[in-house]
Amino acid sequence: MPVNPGAPEIDGQPCFAHLQDVQPPVDSVLLMTSPAVTDTVVRDCAAAGVKRVWMHRGGGQGAVSAAAVKFCESNGIAVIPGECPFMFLPGSSWFHRFHGLVKKITGAYPN
């Protein structure tokens, strides 16, 4: 379910204004935000009982914020600070699989 306080829907899907509004509640989120927004969203995650946060990074900094990572770790939220999830999903396009292979070869693939 998409969450965005500025959009009633995204691509025809209903969009929630706040993470706490999602029903049934979710326990994992994928953040595709700017780092400044990520700092606020992880607090909403804690308030909503989210247990896992993935801060998307395709290129550049992505959603990763050092303060947000520290907040998650301090509040018992498992966090993946970066990486594109498509590198790990079966059936992803060749580009994403290739990116994962390069990271494996260079030793930068996450554990």
C-alpha cells in the first residue's frame, strides 16, 4: 500500500496519508523518500509498530539517512540502509541481476 500525505491515490491504488492509517497494519516498509523525509517516516514506523525498514537506494544517497538508521537501531527496528531491492527479487530484469553480480564479484554484496 502506498503512503503519501500529498496523494489520494498512486497508479490507481488508494494512498494512505499516514502509515498508521494502513489497515491491516504492516510490519515492514520500503522507503523511497529523500533522506530528510526518511527521518520523519521512521518515527511514524515506530509509532505504527513496524519491525523492518528498507531504505531504498538505486543510485546516490537514496532514502538513506544516518540519523534514521540510528533511530531504527535504537528502537528495535531492523533496517537495511540502502541497496535496490530488485537486486534480490527473482524475476527482476537483467540490469538488476547484473548489478547484484557486480556487487558479489567486488565483495560489496550485503550479507
